Amino acid sequence: MDFSFTEEQTLLRNSVQKYLQNTYDFDTRRKVAKSEAGWRKEAYAYFAENGLLGAAIPEDFGGLGGSAVDTMIIAEEFGRALVIEPFLQNAVIAAGFLKAGGTNAQKEELLPAIAGGEAIYAFAYAEPQGRYNLADLTTTATKSGNGYTLNGQKAVVVGAPFAGKLIVTARTSGGQRDADGVTVFIVDKSAKGVSTRDYPTVDGQRASEVTLENVTVGADAVIGEVGGGLKLVEKVTDEAIAALAAESTGAMKVLNDTTIEYSKTRKQFGTPIGKFQVLQHRMVDMFMNYEQSVSITYMVTLKLEEEEAERKKAASAAKVQIGKAGRFIGQQAVQIHGGMGMTDELNVGHYFKRLTVIDTMFGNVDHHLKRYASLS
Amino acid sequence: MDFSFTEEQTLLRNSVQKYLQNTYDFDTRRKVAKSEAGWRKEAYAYFAENGLLGAAIPEDFGGLGGSAVDTMIIAEEFGRALVIEPFLQNAVIAAGFLKAGGTNAQKEELLPAIAGGEAIYAFAYAEPQGRYNLADLTTTATKSGNGYTLNGQKAVVVGAPFAGKLIVTARTSGGQRDADGVTVFIVDKSAKGVSTRDYPTVDGQRASEVTLENVTVGADAVIGEVGGGLKLVEKVTDEAIAALAAESTGAMKVLNDTTIEYSKTRKQFGTPIGKFQVLQHRMVDMFMNYEQSVSITYMVTLKLEEEEAERKKAASAAKVQIGKAGRFIGQQAVQIHGGMGMTDELNVGHYFKRLTVIDTMFGNVDHHLKRYASLS
Amino acid sequence: MDLNYTPEDEAFRAEVRTFIEENQPQHLKGRKRGEYREKEDFLAWHRTLYKKGWLVPSWPAPYNTVTWSPTQKYIWNEENARAETPAILPFGVAMVGPVIYTFGTPEQKERFIPGILSGDVWWCQGYSEPGAGSDLASLKTSAVREGDHYIINGQKTWTTLAQFADWIFVLARTDKNAKAQEGISFFLVDMKTPGITVKPIIMMDGGHEVNEVWFDNVKVPVENRIHEENKGWTCAKFLLSHERAGIAGVARSKNAIGRLKDMLAMEKIDGEKLIDDADFERKIAELEIDLTALEYTELRTLASEQAGKGPGLESSILKIKGTEIQQRITELVMEGVGYYALPFSDPLAHNEFAPGPEYAEGVTQHYANMRKTSIYGGSNEIQRNIIAKMVLGL
Amino acid sequence: MDLNYTPEDEAFRAEVRTFIEENQPQHLKGRKRGEYREKEDFLAWHRTLYKKGWLVPSWPAPYNTVTWSPTQKYIWNEENARAETPAILPFGVAMVGPVIYTFGTPEQKERFIPGILSGDVWWCQGYSEPGAGSDLASLKTSAVREGDHYIINGQKTWTTLAQFADWIFVLARTDKNAKAQEGISFFLVDMKTPGITVKPIIMMDGGHEVNEVWFDNVKVPVENRIHEENKGWTCAKFLLSHERAGIAGVARSKNAIGRLKDMLAMEKIDGEKLIDDADFERKIAELEIDLTALEYTELRTLASEQAGKGPGLESSILKIKGTEIQQRITELVMEGVGYYALPFSDPLAHNEFAPGPEYAEGVTQHYANMRKTSIYGGSNEIQRNIIAKMVLGL
């Protein structure tokens, strides 16, 4: 048992930290989020050039051959800076699908472009009626010739406005919520029949509603097994959950540090508010929530390769812990900052909103408590 | 709308208070609870003589013709003194069954003896497998001649060691958990086939396991409708819940007052612990929990005569509120008292245990949350 | 003890309900997608009530044209919440108005009260300052007497809807050497006076509700000072303790829970109605039960007021529990809509596109915005301090 | 970073497991109905480990016969919890022993250590005093030097299992004029010395676990003082910071949850297994997830210790979260048994009759008793004060 980082991992963390400190201060991030584009291609290019997108992609496919621990380190630092470029969608989710489900040909073709930042993906899985059930799909893919024709609507596809390709889950057989019959496709966003409506999200990111109307793809657009895609989707979303957990600990750390710092300088009734015992204990609870979240992030990261039930339990446990901790820390950071914590000007509200969104992504606390219980 | 007490009610409260202050101090109560008998007949006789047992029994049947508000006042005061004599079992439950379900003949025969303290009842409804489901009955009553033969086992019959009569729920028809087919009987504890094993309970009361083996009763032993007893049982247990709610607010008030008092005198690190803001806010939360419990006690007491669904919702709401408040106040009173709060010598632990037991009686918080939700 | 209203109260309720039905501005009922209120929208209901004579039943003669009992006021609030009428802005009728009729000179009353009542003059509140928070008395804004005028310098913040205001009431320090709460005076200031600048504060929900108000050598005539010089804290305290009715927001929370349940009946989880999900059932039951307890706590306060005992310091309970419940409702609404909690609905410019069901619009922003309720009006921590000290004697 | 144990660690685990299986006192495994421990029951496992040489792996040479890494100690604790071996009483081997080998003279070591190790001498702790609670340094017990002796007067309280003790270690004030933490000395006192009275304290679960120990002119030879006069606080602090391993109780809580789940699989609600009830499913999932997080927090502490950084002040987290979890387990057990939580199981005299299922016996008393865990060992409030000050710098 070993919880230490390798020298390479420490270097990785330091270099990411340094880059973000220099180029990704809060005001810049706020401006970019509000800009027409909503992201900075040059930042994304930097990620690619410095191996962040390929950190966990095998060397054979253009990556650095690292592990989920590298992803954890990057995601945590990205969480501290509230990075909005689509790291999760590409380095974790798209790469994750290809690594676990892609054929050798697909890996050779597609992974290097992810590592290199040339191809940008978004993951179109949720549907308006489906909530967090990954199998609840009304989007269909019917066999036509050698390929498939896709029809359906995908909801809140985060990062889709930046993407050139979509990873789409669709039903090739079975009933609306059956475990069998789910297939994963890669669809060009520019393909005929794909239409998107873009909008900003509350955490400064962008998303789209995606409609697929008789979109035809070839047989090679399938990742993994036809009809057997659910297990793959579950594996990749569990990996995404681990990365989100790491991201959330980065955000929590900033909120905690900011709150402690603020409480030392802000005076009320002539005393720094950090001297009020009630707020001290509240900040201790914030600290404990954070530490417990770090612990569970290590746990889920290290258990991603365990057998399915163990991995799922780990992911759901992590999602519950960070969901609760994120809500508590976010709310209390705002409360202790008082009115200032409510403003758009201070970073507090932005971390608060990001943590709020993270709780929703891939299922909130209630969803994962049920999933955890069903696995026990 | 009026939340004031009548002059008679204020007099009632004052006289109960005075009696208990003079005769029911904590050390006496503790000794009585540990005595062989486990209660004081002379205290019970005093209740009878002074109209406490008949407060809510109609004047025609030997009572004072008061309302549930009178019961609330008495129960609250009894909660403050941790009275162990079986007021609830008799003045509320047994009288409740007769008032709502008894024939005129039954009322004339039996109610005066309750008001007078001559007849002592216990309510044998729970069964080992049934948890809080009042209809989950394996005890059977089969027709034999003009009467019935009862067989079954009743669990944790509080007050049974003191009682001469049992009110027994049994199934005269239907499946184990059917709403229909429940009948309520009065059974002499001395009847052939009734056996009891007595034991103390954690809150200083006494209970019995009751076995009924071919116990025969006459047709006049039935209270209410044969097979239609469940509604009657629900009504009476809702009335019991209202009385328990009142009792719990009395206990909460003592714990809160005691804790505040203690915190003003007890010093740590040279300062009265009541000056520590964390404990101040905790005591504020205890206070708010208490006030909210008083409010909901008024509510349920005043709604006992409303239509069924409204009454049930009120009772379940009250049970949830006092269950949560009782646990919070009990735990925090002990915590703030520190080691001393853990001892048998101080009254704190005894109130803590009584509030703990009250949460269990007639269904705990989870049970009543479900019941409340099912009625919405 | 009983829960029944008197026949008179029931008649009053019927009258109120009919009046509201017939007169409420239908286009302002509740909250609608893509609808942002203009200045006149805030005033429409105010003006209707003024015409009816029902605007200020809490005011004394000669201003009130009706006098309602606490129960009637409670019924009035309940019926307004039920019908989702627009809230009446408190700054004139609930704040500066009572200060003026209590502490003002006859000339001041004559000059200012009519505009407050008619709604023709929009008031805003110059209390809070940067870095002061719940510690109001630590204010730094100064007013220096120069002949017939005071010269005011300083900065106020969190000034709600100052962007629409004609006048502002201001607490300013007139004696720098006095202790915190002494040496403060209460001024009425025309927002058009040179030297006043209003700067918007954008909140994390993207909305513009509050402002900074800067005073740079703002000349205020002496006759605009209320009460004596250095007695402003008396006015401030009076204002803060005044008119706490409805602070618990019970009726509005009941409505909000009703809307939440409607929504949960439309949302699906694994093909079933979300309202039948065990977690939601439990959370809503807990919420409703808490609210029921709070309702009866409010009624008890009301009864004690009715009995002439006045609203006790227990009103802090109403504030704490009321805001906690309001906040929890917004959490459940947000949880209820799943992924459609993500889209940002810009309150400053209509979105081109609003994805998801109508009831989902802006729910996370509303959740974020409602965090303010445990901060403002004396934070919930301050309320607990008050109870600890004043009620529990700690 | 990885979660795997080294092959050496795995081999160690296997060895430990086998040893426990072959040697643990089976009649003391877990908690059985109607079984109350006698003095020798507390010592049985101690004596076995002493014989094996595994009693004090944390002690330095020459006392330890094995030296285990932090990971091995963790494995040792895990395996003991898993097998439900009796806990080793800490008063000798984890408390006074380390104080003696650290601060004692060679004579003191020679005289006291063997009895501690063999278990032949039962020690108890004379720290807490009435009215002191977590504020240990406020102690009033005095030790006045008279020639070759000190005369001790005063009262200690919450002295665990003093009814069995041969010796007690005592903090007493030797300089009344010094500040709180100065002027305290550390004494070893034979319980048979005249003037010592032990009075039982009965707790609210009806059990006799702790005692008052009264000192009335108790004569203690100077050679029984450990460390210099007035340096007792050094020993006290050392003792308090020492041996916090297992403070989180993760392994024992895992076991307790396992037993809880077994029980819930037997209990019924409306004919279904209680373990499939939505509320219990949720509460158990929350509990297990909290415990998982705590387990990894403990492992991180361990890793940092392994890396030579020592257990940080973060160990306060382990105490707070660990006890909160333990307490919640007892709540769920109590809730699980329904009405059979009511019967009182007398720990001082066997009940004539024990109603309900065996697993229900005494559950409410256990729930009540476990409230102590957030009070003792520095209350959880004190632990939060420590983190606020020492870790967060507030």
C-alpha cells in the first residue's frame, strides 16, 4: 500500500500548477467563460503539447502511458483553476471509450488526435426523459446497409459547442430501459441530420441540445460491442466520476483556503470573524469534508481497474461523498463570506456553482446512494 | 383561532404541577422505578381522585368531560416529572377505545372504573413480527359459541405488569396484514390461557410478553365492530401519539432548562461553558427543536377530531417532529453535560432514555415519514 | 384553544380572496419563463392596494383607512401568497414610512408620506456598508454639517433596486468621536443630488438586484434629517424591529412546495413519476412537516401578539427556520429537474434558446440566489446569537 | 500510488490470522447474551499476546520482541477486529508503560515494566477530576512533599475499571502557585495504600465501568514520582499524544455494520426483510460510504507515518468521524429491532427473562452508553478546537 506520488507525477502537478497560475487567473477565466467562444483554443493546445490530454493514453497511441493517478492530478489542478476547456470530455471520456472499447484500428486512428488536441469530442448520452439512468434511451440506431441510422434527442451535452465529434449512446435493440441493446457510436457533428442548439451552463461551461434525424454512420462508427455497450458506458462514466471527484477536491480546497483567509481578515463587531467559535467549527467541518473527499478520490482512482461490482461501488461511494461535501463546503463558503460570497465578482460563487453542477453530472447523491445500495 | 388556555385548564396545570413538585422529585421517581412494584398505587389513586384519569372522559361516564387539550396539559406535566404510572394506557388508550368504539353499556360499565382508577388496562397490539404495522397480526380470534377464542403472542406490552385487563388486537378474518378483519377485545389478564412474563424497560417502566393460549371471551368483550377494528385502533393510537407528543415536550423542556442552567455554572478553561458560542448555538437549536415540538403538539391535539386522513397526517407529522427533536435534544443535553450527563445519578440520562423510547412507541420517525407520505 | 377562525375572520378571508381575484395583475402572477420585471411591474399591486385603502393596515391613524387584527393580517398574507400576487416593496411602506411618521416633523410627514403611499416615489435603503455585514453600527459614511446642509461622503452597498430609486434613506455618522451606535444620524436623500453614483452589483445568479451607492460630497439640506442629530440609531433600531410579519414566509413556502410537487409529478425516474420516488417522498414529507411546525409556531406568535404581548424575540426562530425551509425547497427543485438544472438563464438578456421544460428554467440560479436569505436581515448566525443572549440568557 | 499490500505484508496478515484463529479465547469472541466479563476475561488475550511476544510492537527495544511497520500494525488491528478478539486494556501497555520507559529511572523501569507486560499488575488512570472534563490541566488533587513521601489529597473520577486495579497513575498538583499546566507531577500509587477509596459510578445504561477514586492523606514514596517534580504535564501530554493507532475504529465499525446487516436481514417490515427497506438501504449506504472515506483517511495518515512524517494533528479527524460513525451504528441497531429496543438488560444482575431476539438485547443501553465516545478522550468539540487552532490556524 502506497499513497505517495512518483517523481514524474510530482513534476506533472508542478508544471500544471505553474501554467495555470500564470495563464488561468480567475478574472481571465471569467472573461473567457463569458466570451463568444467560451473557451481558449490556445489553452487547449497547451494541454495537448504538454501531454495533459494524452497523460493516460498508451504511448503506442500517441500518449504518455500514464495511469488514472495522472488524470487525478491534472483534474485536481484543473479544479483549483476552474478550467473550462473540455479535458474531461476528451482525455477521460473519449479516450476512455477508445481505450476500453476501441478496436486496434480505432485506437490507432483516433487516440493520437485526442492526445494531440486535434479532435474534440462531446459525450451525448443523457436524454430528456432518462435522468441519470444510462440505459434509459429512446434514441435508436437501426441497421441500414453496412451501417446504422440514428434518430433521437440528446439533452445537455456538455462541451458539444466546442466539439467536432459526438459519442452517442443509442438503442440497437431491447426496450427503453433494458441493459442489453445499448450501442456506442462516434458521430461527426457535421454529419447530415445532426442539429445542435447551444447555450451556456451555470458553471460557465457550454452545452447543446442535440437532435439526430436519420443520421447515417458506418459500421466502423461503433465503439465496442453492438448491443453490449452499457458495460462500456458504465466503465467510462465511472472513470469520469473519478476525474470529477479529483476536480471537486481541487475546487473544495480553494474554497476552504479562501474562506479561512477571509475569516482572518474580515472583522465584525471588532473581531475577525475567524475568531467566532461557531465559524471555526464550521470551517473544521469544511476541512473534514474536504479531507474525506480526498481520501475517497484516492480510493476510487485506485479501484478503477478492479472487477466491475467493486469499481461501481467505489465510483458511487465517491460520487456520494463529493456530492455531499461539495454542497456543504459550497454553501458554507458563501455563508461565511456573507454578501460578498454571493457576487459574481468574487471567485467563491463560481466554485460554488461548479461544485453544484458536479453533483448533478453522472447522477447526484440520491442516485448513487441507490446504486451503491443495489450493489451491496 | 385561539391558542390560549381556559381558566380551568390553567388551574389543572397548576394543580398537577404542584402535586408533582411535592411528591414526584427525581430521586423518588428513581427509587420507585427500581422498586419491586415499579409504580406507586397511591400516586395513581391521587390521579383518579383529582380527576386526571377522567379529565377527558364524559361526565356521564364518571369523568370531567374535558377535551384532548386537558390530556395534553396533564401529559406535558407528566413528561416533566417522568411519571411512570400508566396514565397513557388508561386515560388515553383504554378510555379512547371505549369512547370511540364502546357501546353505551360498555361505556357505562367500564369508563367510570378507568376514571376512578379501579380498573387498570394495558394495550397488547404489537407482535414480534409486526414492527409498527398495526394490522400485521398473527394473533387470531375464532368464533366459538357466542364468544371468541384467542391465540397468539403480543410483544412489549407496556404497563401490562400493573394491569388487570388487556386490550388485545386480533384477527377475526383476512390475511396477516389485511386492513379488514382486525377486531379489538378486552381480555382479563387473569383469564385462563393468558400468561405473561414481565420485565423492566430502559425508561424505567415495566412491560410484559403476553401469550394467549385458547383464551375464551364473550361477545361483549369486543370493542367496536367485529373485523372493522383497524380504524378504531388507528384513531386511538393517533390520540396516544398526541399525548406522547405532549409528554415529550415536557421532557424536552426539562432537558433544555437543565442544560442551560448547567452551562452557566460549569466552567472549563476558566469560562462557563455556556459562553462558548458553539454550545450557545447548539442550545438555540435545542430551543428551536422544542418550540417546534410544542407547536406541532398543539396542532395534532386540535386536529384529533378532524376527518381521518387529516388526523393521520397530523399524528404522523407530530411523531416525526418529536422523534427528531427528542433525539437531538437528548443527545445534545448529554453531550453538553459531559460525563455527568452519562450517569444514572443525574436526571439527564433518564429523560434521554424516555425520549428515546417515545420515538419507538407507535412507530418511529421513518415509519411516520412513510405514513405521512402515503397520505399526501 | 381551537384552530377555527371566527365567522368574522372567515368573512374577511372571503372578501380578501374576491378582491384579489378581481384585481390582481394577472400578467404578474407567479414567475413566468423569460419574464423580467420593469419598474412599473413592481408597483402595479402597490397602486391597486393604495386605491383600495388596503396598503398600510399596520400604520396608525390618520394614514390607515383600515385597522386589521393580527389574525386578519395573517389571513391577508396567506391569501396574497396563495394567489401569488407581487410582493409589495418594503422600503417605503414598511421601512422609511414608519420612521417618518414616528420620528418626523409635521413638515416631513406632509412632504414625504404621500409619495410613499401613492407609490410615486421609489425609496431605497442606505444601511449596509462594505465590510460591515450584520454589524450595521460599524458604518463609516460621514455627514458633516455645513450651515444649512450636511455633506455626505461614503459608500453604501447591497442597496436593493437602487437603479429605480428616487430617494434613499441613509444612516451616516455625524459624530466621529462617539461610540459605535451613537453619533449616527438618519437622512433622506434625493437620488438626483449631485455626487451620488449607483453602481450595479451582479450576483452569482447573473442578476442585477443590488447596487453600490457612492456619496461624493453630497449636499443634503438639514430639514432632510429625521429625528435629532446623533439619534439615528434610534430610528434604525425601530426600523429593524418593525414589521416582521410574514418573516417566516410560511404561506409562500407552501405555495412553492405545491409547485415543486406539481413538477415532480411531471418528471420521470426510470419511467415512474419522480414524486413517487422514496427519496423525494421522504424529503418532501420532512419539508412539509417542518413547515407545519413552523406554521404553528407562527400562529402561536400571532396569538401572543393578539393577546397584546407583542411578537417576542422568538421571531428569530421564524427567520431561521423560514429561510432554511425556503433554501431547502430550492435545493429540491434543482434536484428534481436533473440535467436541466445546468442551463444558464440570463436575467439581463433573454436567452436565445431555453432548453428543457419551462419549470426548469433558472432553478440553479434561484438555488444560488436564495443562499442570500440566511445572510441578509441579520444572518442566521446573528439570529442564533440573539436567541442565545436574549431568550436563553447565555 | 497503489492499494496493494506487499507480499511481505500479505504473508504477515496470513501469519496473524492463523495465530488468532488458533489462540483467541473463543468464549470471549464478540458479545454474547447474558455474558459479563470477569477480571481474568479482560486479561486472557493480553497474556496470550505477551507469551507470543506480540503485546507491545510499538514499544522500543529492549521491551519489544518484534518491530512492526505502521502497515503491519494496521493489519494487526484489522485482523483482531475481524476476529472480534478482546480489546487489550490500554492503561498499562499504551499509557503508563510508555511514560515509565520514557521518563522513568532505571529502577522504576525495572520495578514496574514487568508487571505491566505480564498483565499481573492492573493499572488504572487517575487523570480526570470532577468539574474538569476535557480541561485536564485544571486539576485540584494535591501532593505535598513530607520528607520521603508525598501526601496526596483529592478526587479523581471516570476511572475506568478501577474496581479491578492494583495500581493507579495520578496527576497531582505539587505547586499551587504555578500556572495551570505547570506545578503538576506524575505519581504511581499502589491502590492498597491507606486512604484510597473507590466508589462506583453507575452509568445510564446501568453498567459499572467507571469509578470515583478518593485520596485522603495518601502517602506515596518519593521514588514513585515519575520525572521531575512539577514536570508531570510533560508526561501527561506525552501520554495523550501517544498511541492513537486505531482511534478511528474503522475495522471494528466494519464488523459492527456487518452484524447490523445480518440482523436487518432477519428483521421484517410488512413481511419483507428490513434490510431491503429504502430508508435502511440509504442509511446503511451513507454509513458505509462515510466509513470508507474514513478508512482511506486513516490509510493516508498511516502512509504519512510510514514516510516518517508522524501522525499529524489530523488524527483529530479520525477521532471525530470515528466516534460519529460508531454512534450512528448503535442508532441503526436500535432502530432495527423495533419494540425490542425497550427491554432493559441489567448488566449488574442477570435478567430473569430476556424477551425478543438475542441480537436485540441491550441495544438501547449500548446506544446510550456510546454517547460517551464523543465526550471522552477530549470531547469532539475540543477536537474541533484543536483542528481550528493547530491545522487551520484560526
